[in-house]
Amino acid sequence: MTNEKDTTDVLILGGGPAGLAAAIALRQKGIDCLVVEAMEPAIDKGCAEGLMPDALASLRELGLNIAEQEGHRFRGIRFNNLEHHVHADFPNGMGIGVRRTKLHRLIADRAREAGVPVLWSSRARLLDSRSALVNGKKISFRYLVGADGQASSVRKWAGLGGVQRENIRFGFRRHYNIAPWSEYVEVHWGASGQVYVTPIAADSVCVVFITRNPKLAQGDFLEAFPAVAAKLQGVPTMSKLRGGISANRKLRRVATQSVALIGDASGSPDAITGEGLAVSFRQAVSLANAVEQGNLGRYSRAHQKIGRLPHAMSRLMLWMDGWPQMQGRAIKTLSSHPDYFRQLLSVHVGAESMQRFAMRQGIRIGWSFLEASLY
């Protein structure tokens, strides 16, 4: 889509899911915007490709319903290690696995339907806080949104690069031509990291390995996960190994008076939470509300609230990842008390309060964990 105007209310740099979601939310409020993206659709990313019920609810708020035929439904999450396993169903509906390229096309189609102008294969150079050169043409704007990913240039330009907390891991993804063998997204825990398997179609699964050691993943990372390796032995692959950063990153600030960051540009929970996209979609709605009210301070406060639970769950799972012995005790405890896992999953998808869960079950889980460490 071309843009003939030389002014816009909001200039969005980055046309991935976060940037397009922000644009859709803005257009739903009648706010003019322009998205500039250096790549052509559909844009891929090395992620697990599972959308949990809360992410699907946020997409529906943006006017996008993901049909079952676009991917493959799953009913919950399953944790495994070499000795124990536990699973739980979502309390608020089904999730769906969707190839990232297909999801991007669907969101781009919804943006076009909402009247969002997008300049693909385009470049922008910021001139000052109110103007930029886009493909050599000067565009004036009231607000600037950085949706340009982990290495955001908008973040650096606006002086929003201060990191409050950060933990970097490395993710590697590949698709396999095999029918899903489980109704759940499986997360397999090991000393070297995690493998998680997401059903994405009737004949394919997405397999992601996340580790703190990028060199480990250059070989056959499935060797440390024999249950998964046995399932995939001799199965043809459908994509090349694709890598990326999994950052549990929290910034000190995500907005100024006229600049806001969204999605990975604004920080992110670790990929193992599966909440990155859901967080971005909720941020998009909050950003549109703040722009409508002419106060990005409201977005800063909403951003902090939106990220509180995903970052708390990230810290919990990174603690398990960093201490394999404790990880084994935790999964043993959960497998012995599956109701704890069910309630934790309810907290994770926002169906139950973390505070209420901690008050009701915290002491019991502590005793169960201690018991698991003694036997």
C-alpha cells in the first residue's frame, strides 16, 4: 500500500505482529497512522508458534479470529523430564499453533481491512522528534512508535535503552513433517535447556530448543532429550534450523512524551513463557488508548502492569532452568500434585490471580517441594 500524505498522527517503525497490532488498535479508534517496514511480508521469526487462549482473546479484540483450519488446536501444557511428567488443560479455552509466516499474513490482512497504510520494503530515517524521511520523502507525525524488535533503533534514538533486568538465552527452531502426537504443547526439561513441541497442522509440529549455551545447539540438540528424539527419528524436516535470541528483558522506560516502544523493542519475557505475542497485543490496545488520551504516561503504566505476570513467570522458569537439581524437584512436586500445575497454568494465562494462588497454595507447595527433595 502506498502513502500519499506527508503527515500522520502516528508513525510506526516495524511491521511485525506488534507494529501491525498497534496500527489496527489505532485505526479502531479512528486515529491516523502509517507503518514502515524494511522487509516484505510474510515475516518469519524463530519462535514456538503457539497462541494460548489469552493471546487469541486479544486478537479477537483487534478484530481477528484465527480459524481452526489455519493451524492446529491444543488443549494445554505438558511438562516432562526424564523421570516425571505433568499436564493441565487451559481453564479458558483452547490454544492454537500457527506457522509464524501464516500468522503474520493474517494480521497483515486484518491491518489492510482496518485501513492501515503499510509501506513494505521501505526505509525511514528520523530527522527529529516530529519528522522522518521515509523512502526519501519527509513525513511529519505527532507520535513515534518503535516496533522494530530486540535490537530496536528507535529505542536507542529515543534514549530508552536503559535495562532494569536482562537474561539472554538462545532459541533454535525447526519444523517436522509428522502428525502431532499430543493434544498439548510439550515442554521437555533437561540440564542443557528445554525443548518444546507445538502442534501447528495435522501433519506437522514445531520444535524449539532454548539454551544458555549457543554452541551446544550447533550439533544435534535432541540427543539430550531421548523421548523427543525417538518421536522424530527418521522424520523429514520442513524447514531449516532457524536461530534467535530469547531475552527476558525489562527496560527502565518504554516511552517519552512523544515516543513509545512496543513488543520486543520494549522488552520481553523469556520465550519459554509463550506469552510474547499476547503481551504485544495487549500493549497495542493500551497504546491506542494512551494516544487517544494524548498521554503516553498512561501507556507506560499500562505496559508495566501488562508485563508484571509474564516477567514473574519468566523468573520462575529461568530459576528452574538455572538449577537443574531444583528443576527436577519442582517437576517431581508438580507431577505428584497435578492440581498445583493446573492452578499455576490458570495464573499464567491470567485466569487466576498470582497473589490469590500464593496465599492459598504457597505453604503447601513449599512443604511438597521439601518432601520431594528428601526422597
